[in-house]
Amino acid sequence: MKILAFAEQRNNKLKKTAFEVVKAARTVADQLKAEVVALVVGDSVHAIAGELGTYGANRVLAVEDPRLGKYSTTAYAKAIAEIAKKEQAGIVFLSATAMGKDCGPRVAVKLDAGIAVDCTALRVDGADIIASRPVYAGKAVTDVKIHSPVKVFSLRPNVFTAGTGSRSTASVEKVPLQFSDEDFSTRVIDVTQSKGKLDVAEADIIVTGGRGLKGPENFNIIEELAGVLGGAVGASRAVVDAGWRPHGEQVGQTGKTVSPSLYIAVAVSGAIQHLAGMSSSKYIVAVNKDKDAPIFQVADYGIVGDAMEIVPAITREVKKLMGKE
Amino acid sequence: MKIVVCVSHVPDSATKVNIAGDGKSIDKTGVNFIISTYDEIALEEALRLREKNGGEVVAVSLGGDAHKETLRKSLAMGADKAVFLKSDTQPDSFAVARGLADFIKEYSPEIVLVGKQSIDTDNSAIGCMVAEMLGWPSVSVVVKLEISGGKVTAEREIEGGHEKVETKLPCVITAQKGLNDPRYPSLKGIMAAKNKPIEERTPAVIPSKVEVLSMKKPSAKSAGKIVGSDVSAVPELVRLLHEEAKVI
Ligand SMILES: Cc1cc2nc3c(=O)[nH]c(=O)nc-3n(C[C@H](O)[C@H](O)[C@H](O)COP(=O)(O)OP(=O)(O)OC[C@H]3O[C@@H](n4cnc5c(N)ncnc54)[C@H](O)[C@@H]3O)c2cc1C
Ligand SMILES: Nc1ncnc2c1ncn2[C@@H]1O[C@H](COP(=O)(O)O)[C@@H](O)[C@H]1O
């Protein structure tokens, strides 16, 4: 039995989720007495792929083609499915990122496999994997089991922790695969990345600002706190709709669903659609001037008060703490 | 231009979820159902494409009889026709995609628009599955779409940025918020919808590959502690985060 773990790279750098997927595959494989085969797809990626061995991959494969340097849904899906077939992998793991959510369903169709998307927990029960996945924007969680011979799981980023790689690096096997032009019927022609900005879906700490901040100019206090914590800036829908912040930062039912270790909600009331996207965070802090704001009902720690005073004070205090260490 | 929009019929986002007696689904009592948020955006984009290029917009939904309400709403927004693929079982994404793809293959539109995710099961799978079944290209989570002479340029949202993707018709596009602002159905549209046809079909529904074993509410967080009510509480808050929660 083999588990194929698709390890995502962008710009020839493995993503954090690549390690998470390999590590999660290792954990499951140990219980199923299976082998973990990691796969990296890209232009010239063999040099970066060996590190996956340290997270538990028994073997590391690289599929390379100059045209794979940028993502293509059709070509990447083909690469993953072809390798799964070649290796006779019964289980395929991907991460539930923009890339994994895009090509995962295609891989499932190619392998005639059932797919469990955006899993937040995996449990081995005999020879089966039971996956937990949130539905209704996190207002409920289902346990699902896949019955097809091949099974595909995509794992929510940031939930399965990779830790640090403690094993030895693997040698990387390059697997030749032929691609036709038709395989690149979709091609990425340009990528615009906000420089150095961490996405809420990937961040371990998120500081979110809401309408109570009164205007976009006051988001500097949110950015500063996120900055000292090494976290990302999030936004409620009210501030996105008002045009204060980009939609990519929106947390909630029609934004992103996040599960960071620490979520700080500032001047956010805690509407049901917002809670849906963040209530699975490990720790929640709320700063709101209204002691009856619903956000306090899900918060582990709260301060009732004016965000404009409290937030800069938190930033100063965190800086002090970090200075000490 | 022949355009297909796939719409799902889902609980309103403000719904307080309660688990039904079967322990596997939600209790539908008193729940208000709507056309899924992103499907509304997909439909709006379809209507704009038709306004620009002429042609026909067909809304299609697979599910139980209640889905006809959502099709009726799609007609009220401006779809020309509706196709109801009746299925009384609870098919998984694979089976839904198969039913939709079979219909699409027969109708052979130039473009298929779906939502980036259905706000009930949150699978984000149908669009790319349908594309794969049809052997078509696709672009998912699209916030900007341009089509000229069979060439498609779309911008999709990725972590911390955007990808500009080039492809060609026929293709599948999955709509993300930001693509457009969906219109409200006009009174005229609502009246006209009453006379528009909903064609009912029985799709071949393949057995589900994914079985839902159980559904639960996430363990409710109990309200935590209010550390204080002014700036003086900040040092204690930071200490708790550092020493008790150990998150900073
Ligand atoms: C279909 C649908 C989907 C939706 N999806 C989402 C979604 O994805 N994400 C989302 O966030 N919302 C979503 N919403 C909107 C949601 O219902 C709320 O309207 C929204 O979350 C409110 O944003 P807010 O908390 O920033 O603003 P408000 O509700 O206006 O809250 C502002 C808060 O700031 C506090 N405040 C004011 N001044 C200060 C101060 N000086 N210091 C401290 N606190 C202060 C107030 O006490 C208040 O609690 C959706 C709604 C619908 C209908
Ligand atoms: N039962 C259905 N009938 C028609 N379209 C559907 C159905 N379920 C999902 N879709 C479409 O597929 C998109 C993605 O759904 P999902 O993969 O379930 O998250 C939705 O936004 C709809 O456009």
C-alpha cells in the first residue's frame, strides 16, 4: 500500500503545506503499514525535493518540464494522476490550497476516486481512513469515509502540523512524463503576489479588523500588531464591502475559513457568518467596546475597550516581551 | 453563445445549524433556502455574457424537488431556461458532477459557469470535476473574466495574490466573490419567470463514493474570560497568551 503525497511548490520553493501533507501521510502510513511517496511537480524541482524525506517520505519523485514552472490545472492533474497510477497508490494526499482545490477534483475523476476536500482530521479505523471535514462554513463537522478503490484527501493548511523534519533527506527520482500542448490548455501567464504579505489562509496568527475601526486609515494599528506577531491581517465583510481592505483578507462564510493558533478580532461584532470562518481557531482574543458583542462568546480572552487604545498597547507589550527573550 | 450555469440549493448563510435525527445531515425545519452565494455570481456573469454576445443562459440544478425553487429564482434573475435533474438520493460530488456533465455534453454550451463552492457542503469540487469529465479546461476561483474570440483570460485568487490564466472555449469557470455584483430579480423578471419552462429530467445517478458517517456541531467554545476593560488589562492579556495559551 502506498500513499502519494503531492507536495506543492511555488517559485521553486516548497510550501509549508507540502511538509504538512507529507507528515500527515507519514502518520497515517505508520498505522496502515504503508509507504509514503512524495511528488513534486515543476520546472526543475529535484534540487528542492529531497527535504521531504526528513518529514517522512520513503521516496521522493520529481516530474519536471519547463512548462510546469507555472501552474496549469490540466498538466498538474495529469502528472499527479499518472504517478498515482504508476505507483499504484491507493491513497492520494494534497493540500486544500488554491492549487490543491483546483487540481484535486480532476485527479479524483482521472482515478475514478472519491475525494474528501479540506479535511481537518484523519483517523485510521482498521484499514479505513475516516476524515473529518467542516461543512456549512464550519457550523458543523462531518466524518466521511471513501469507498472507491483509490481515495483522494485534501488537507486544510495549518491544521496538520509538520514540526521539523527529523529524518534523513531522500534521494530524488526524476520520473519522465510526456506532455502534449493540449495538456497545457490552461496556463498561468502571470502571477501577482502582494510582496511579503502572508495570506490569512496560511497564517498561524491573524489579527482581524472590523467596521468599528471607523476607516481604512486606522488599519495601521492592525498591521503593526500583525507585523510584530509575524501574522496576517484579516478583515470582516463589512470592511471589505466598504472597500477598506481587499477581499483576499476577508474571513468568514463568504471569505476564508481559517484555523490559526491565535485569532485576534478587533472591533468585529462576531456575526454568525464571521464566526463560521474563524471559530475553529485554537485561541481567540476579542477587543470590542461593547461588552455584549457576540464575539466575546467565542473568545478565550477579551478586553472591553477602545481598539484605538488597546491595540497599540498590545503591540508595545508584545514588543517588550520579545525584547526580553 | 450557449451558456450553462449550475446552481445549488442551500441554506441561507444566516442559518443556525441543528443536526437532524439521522445524525448525518442538518435539520431543515424552519431553514430558509437560497441559491448558493457564488452561484448567484456565476449566474450574473452568464447574464452579462449573454447581454454582450447574445445567446441563451440555461440554469441547471441536480437534487430533490425543492431545487425547483432555486431554478425559479434563477429564471427570475434572467436565465432563459431551467433544467431540473431530479434525484431523490443524496449524491456525492462525483455523482452530482457526473449528472451535470452528462447534461452539459448533450447541450454542448460554449461555457459553463459554477460557483467556486457550494455554501452547504463546501466541497469546491464540482466545477473542476465537470471540466475533467468533459475533457475541458477550467479556471477556478475567478475574480475577473474576459472572453474574446474563443480566447479566455481569467484572473483567479490564490494565497496572497492572483494568477492570470489563459485558456480557450469551451471551458468551465468557477466564480468567486469580486467577479461582479449580482443583480436583484426585478418584478418583471419574477413575473416572467412564472412562464418560463423548467424541464425535468432523470439523470443517471451513479453510486456515491463518499459516505457521510456522521455530522456534529463543533464542540462549542465556552465564553472565555474578560481580562479587563481598559489599557491596564493589556500586560495580563499578553502574559496569558504567552504563558497559558503559549501562542506568542
Ligand atoms: C450571505 C452573507 C455572507 C456573509 N459573509 C460574511 C463573511 O464572510 N465575513 C464576515 O465578516 N461577514 C459576513 N457577512 C456579514 C455579517 O453578517 C456582518 O455584517 C459583518 O461580519 C459585520 O462586520 P463587523 O463585525 O466588522 O461590523 P459590525 O457588525 O458593524 O461590528 C463593529 C463592531 O465594532 C465595535 N466597535 C465600534 N467602535 C469600536 C472601538 N472604537 N473599539 C472597539 N470596538 C469598537 C462595535 O461594538 C461592533 O461590535 C455576511 C452576510 C451575509 C448576509
Ligand atoms: N446539486 C447541484 N446542482 C447543480 N449545481 C451544483 C450542485 N451542487 C453544486 N453545484 C455547483 O457546483 C459548485 C461547487 O459546488 P461544490 O463542489 O459542491 O462546493 C456550486 O457552486 C454550484 O455551482
